[in-house]
Amino acid sequence: MAFLEELRAERLKKLDNLKASGVDVYPSISRRTHELSEVVRNFSKLEKDEVQVIVAGRVMSSRGQGALIFIDLYDGSAKIQGVIKLPEAEKAHTFYTNYVDTGDFIEVTGTLFVTKSGQESVLVNDISMLSKALLPLPDKYHGLQDEELRMRERYLDILTNPELRELFEKKSKFWDVVREFLKEKKFLEVDTPTLEVTTGGAEARPFATHHNDFDLDVFMRISVGELWQKRLMAAGFPRTFEIGRVYRNEGSSPEHVQEFTNCEFYIAYADYEQGMALVEELYKKIATEVFGTTTFTTRGHTFDLSQTWKKIDYADEIFHQTKIDIKKASDEEIKNKLQELKVKYDGTNRERLMDTLWKHCRKNISGPAFLINHPTLVAPLAKKNKDGETAQTFQPILAGSEIGKGYSELNDPIDQKSRFDKQQELLAGGDEEAMMADDSFIEMLEHGMPPVCGFGFGERLFAFLSDKPIREVHMFPLVKPKES
């Protein structure tokens, strides 16, 4: 820290000297004539035509060799080398030597040439300051190594880590492909509330806040408007989707964060079989257009999305792996099996016990596959199968985890009310992830909603295909404030 303070003090002196000489150290605009990517792309022509360019960017590094100073300049679009020569550019040489440090944003004027070593460069004849940096950049060879510091100073992490920048560019393309795919399929993009009186559409502990104007306690949404998009199905829209942030006040893991981006879409007059076909098509399109492959290795699994997607029955798979028949086994038998498997579990209600047992089993499935036929207890918004015990659900399974969830939406108001009542019993019993009841949603169903298939997925898919922890694919993940 003392070393940093010394560097900062030196830079402050340079700042004061610049101001004293009448230089605007933080001008509001640059006189830039070309982005660096344009210079790099058209270098031969610009050099041949002897075009004088004004380029700008951050000084990433510099090195001096007697009468020569070499600068690596980066503007976010590309990098280029600047060369300051004595005696031709004495003024620029003096300015750079006296006032410029790595990390500063500068503007240079010059012509293009190729060095003896073959490096395309700008021969600098003038320099001006655009923004003086008072703190240095991380070491160019090692970047930020400390994990917490990487997340806290994410802008420096991205600046000094080209692979991370590429990851976020790829993530932007990921959502572009999703949006384009759904719009090509005639889905309407919608916006639904992020503050709700009751949370719906998922089972998770919500974040609570207060609406001062209404003097009302509200929750931040845990799904991308599931119950609202179903209302739009009742309103007559045949296909809707939304891409947006959701918030779940639960634990962190390589697959879980509390704030993330999800997509949900809904199709009227469709069921979960049609939903599965559409999701398989979407995932394959994402793989080929964003990643350029259908084969991935992540979290110790290898899978190929171009292969046949198996359908795995929830109860059958648990029995196959554990010999527990969840349709007949008592809660005590499930607990004993979890203890035998050395699997920790929270809560004692049957829904959580079955879910924990399944999560143990899923780790052994590489996919691609669809998990189907969940017990109705763990699918409170899904239509029942004819057996009355399982639901018309589907979840893509990749690399030992569920990467999305969909189902034939329940549109029977009486059945839905009964399911909500069961969830209320779980809430009253201490299950903070159980689903809240929504009476206005029941009222909508009583007015009538057509058959609907809904599906939701999000950043977890991108993280898995990138083989990264989900926190790593967030530009600015939440970190605790520094201790004073």
C-alpha cells in the first residue's frame, strides 16, 4: 500500500504541473479521427496515402530505447504501437517523459509506418492528455491474481485479461441469438414487473423490500414473469418471451448466484412435447452460432448436443441409481438413503427430500437429456399426467445439472388452488423456498387460459457451455464492501 501511495503522489505532482501549465487534463472530447480497429484494418492504404491520423486510447505499456519511446495504445477496439523519435518529435518526447504514465488516456497525432522489426506503428509527432490515471494498472504479465480483488476491481480484470473480455462479448452474442431465434418463431418480447406482492413461477427464497409510496411490503421477482406471461396468454397473445434479471436470496455455488439473467417464453395451444422440440432446436443453435461446436467438456462431463436427447423418467432414474422407489418409499426411508449416501439435506418435508435425492443422482448424467415426469409435489404449476402423480415437465440435463425447466402449464383453477394450498402448508412448516399463493392468478385462470407450454433458462447455460463458474460470467458480481 505504501508503494501505491508513493506512485499516486508522483502522479498527482504530474497532474498539478499539467494544470499549472494550462493543460485541460480531463477534456470532454477527443479530436480522434480513426478508431484503432479502423487503423489496423486499413493500415496499408492509410500508410500509402500518408494520411495523418489522430488516435486515442489507454497507454497499456511503454518502453524506452535512448531516443526512442515505444507505446502500446488500446482504445477498446484494437491495439497499436506508437513510436516517439528524437529529434523529430522533441515536444512529444518531452511531454510523454514528463507527464505520461501507463494507464493514462492520451491522444496522439502522427503518420503510419512499419518498423524494422515489421511492427505496424504510428510515428507520433504530437501528444495530448485525455485523462490522467492516478493509480497504476496491474502487472501486464500477471494481471489480478487475487480472486476477491478480481471481482472487486472487475474493470481492471477485464482490461488486462483478453480472454475475459472475449467471454463477455460471447455472452452478449448468446442473448442476441436467443432473442433472434424467438423473434423468428413469432414470439413477442414483453416486460413484466420485477417488484411483486407475491412471488411466483419458481421455488426460491425471495428478497424483500418496501414500497414507500404505497406503504407496501413487496418482493423482487424470482422468475421472469411466469405468472404475468400466463396472464398475457389469457389476454390473447399467442407467444411471448422476456429476458431479464431475477433475484433469489439463497446460497452461492459454481451454479448459483443471487442475481442473474434468465429468459422465459410461453406458447399458447402447445404442450411440453412441443416445448422440448423447440428447446432442443434453440440449444443447438446457441451452440453452433455462439461457440462454433456442439461438443462440450465441462465439470468433468463431455456431451454432444447434436446427438439424440434421451428422455429420463424422474422416479425411474432415482430407482436405477439408489434402489429407492419414491412413489412408495416413506420419508424415513429417503432420509436413511441420503445418510447412507452421505448427502446433506435441509428440511424434512417430502418435496425437499425427493429433490435432494434427485440432485445426488443427476450428477452422474452427462446428457444431453430431458428429465421428465417430475412428481406433482415438486411441480406446483405444471399440468398432471394421466397417472395423477406425475407432471408434464421437462428439464434439459447437461453435465450433471438441470439447465432450464419447462412444462405444460396448469390451467385448471381448482387444481391450481389446491396446489397453492399445499405450498402454503410447506411455507407454514418452515420451507422458505415453497411457492406463495396468488389469488389474482387463480381469478385469471377462472376467466380461462388456453393450453400453454412455458420454459425458462438463463446464464447457467452460458456458464456450462463456457465451462466457467456462473460468478465468472457476471461482469460485476456482488462482493462484500471493503472493511474499513
